[in-house]
Amino acid sequence: MEELTGEDIGIIDVQDGYSFVDILNGKGNILLKRYKEIKLKGKVVKISKAKS
């Protein structure tokens, strides 16, 4: 998968204990298929698709 760039990041909604991040340009589904967790600023975070 190509690296995520600033152009691939949409609206970010920060909540207590979790955040929502819009991943654009078709990279969101690719990201979800490849990873269940990612490392962000030295911390392991779980990723999942938001429930509609």
C-alpha cells in the first residue's frame, strides 16, 4: 500500500477515549484490510471502521 499523505486525511473528530478519522482516496478500506492495530506516536492503537 502507498503511504498515507496529508491529502488522504479528512475530518478528524477527537472524543474521550477514541477518535474518528476520515481516510480518503480509497485508502481507508485498504488500511482496514491490512491492519487491526497501528503504532502512532509510540503507542499501539486499534483501528476499526466506524459504525454508521
